[in-house]
Amino acid sequence: MTMMTLALLQAAPMDRGFSDVLNDLEAALKDAAAQQADLLLTPELFVCGYGQEDRARAMAVSQDSPFLRQVGALVKAHGVGLVLGYSEQAGAQRYNSAAYFDPSGVLAHNYRKQYLPCDYEKECFSTGSSGSLFTVAGVQCALLICYDIEFPENARKAALAGASVLLIPTALNAKWRIVSDVVIPSRAYENSIFVAYCDFAASDQGPGFSGLSKVCGPDGRDLIRANLTPALITTTLDLDEIRTVRDQLHMLQDVARTMLP
């Protein structure tokens, strides 16, 4: 039996400096460690916040930056893996990225958002490319960011490549809550995989985020769901459920067969 415990940090949307981000991460990692989580997932652009061009530019950091090395040290101290949404500077390019730190604090995987849905993102960030799989607690995982999951091909590609868990930092506007309510369960169901979707807490300020972060099981049902307020929610995934569901729902197997030459 393979198990994986996920913690989702539904953070309050606010403007913070790097030191405040580190303090918030340390508190969340400590809480996640107390609940024996294997991984802590944060929202999209957790470090700089979503929606302000000046902050996205001013707080952009490279993968080898002192700030991300400090993040790695916190992860190592608490022994919990971390997916961190941040503004990445890579030479002259800037990306809306998510970095995975393994429990030893190593930045082991970095994903750059493929689809940029609005003028703010198109002006601030370059377009990323499709990501590869990485392993968390022995489980094959893949990263997408927010709008990426609204293209069914992205989830299907990850599932066919062998992903059991999709991890999705997001900054969903409340007017598009149908994504959390309908699209996320659908992606889990149609691929028979686990999907974790982590948003900021709802707010009347700025974009008005959706809240309602959640994890769906391979049958599309919610395993856990936050409300509208800041919270750290935790759930344990039983990866054997994927095999059980796929014995009854054959969509992924059928589409894989039709794609063969």
C-alpha cells in the first residue's frame, strides 16, 4: 500500500516582503510536519502575490538565489517537501513558476506556467513549456499552474506519462469558481488520478480570490475542501485507489489504446 499525505496552504492574500514570506512558510511547514505531511502545496505566485506587476518584477528571483536557498534550508529543517509558487527570473526572461523542494531541501524540479490568461501575466511573464514528472514519497507527480489545468490535454498528457497526482498552485478569481467546482473534479475523474488545487483565501480586495482549495480523488469526488478563509488542510492519499477506480472506469486505458500506432 502506497500512501502520501498532502497539506495545502490556503493563504491570505497580502503584500509581504521576503522575510515575512519565510516566516509564513516556516509556520506552515511546522504545522504540516506536525501532521506528518509529505508535501506542502502553496498557491500560485505565493512569494510575490498575484496581480501586481511591480511586485512580480521586484520579487522575481533565480533558482540559485539566496532567497530560495533560505527556503530550502527551512524545508530541510522540517523534513516536508514543498511546492512554492514564485516569480522566476531566468536571464532576461521571467516566468510564473512553481518549484518543488524535496524533504532534504534540494530544489529538485521547477515548472513554468504554459498558458497565460490575461494582460497582467502576458506583460509580466514569458511562456513556459510542458513539464516532466517528479517523485514525492515514491509517488509520480506532475505540476500545472492555474489556467494550465483548464486545457484537458495537459492533465491527460501527465496521466498517460504515469502521473498519479497533479499538483496545481492557483490564484483563481471567484467569478470563475466553476473551475474548482467542476473542472478539477472532471480532470481527476477522466484521468483516474488525484488532483490537488491550492488557491488563496477569498478576499474582497484585489482580484477577489476563490478560496475552496481542494483535493479530488480518482473518482472525481472531493477528499477534502477548504472554506473561504485562510487554512492549512491535510489529507492522506491511498494510491491503491487509482487501480481500484481504473478497474471500473477505463477511459485512460481506452484512450491510450487508440493512440497506439
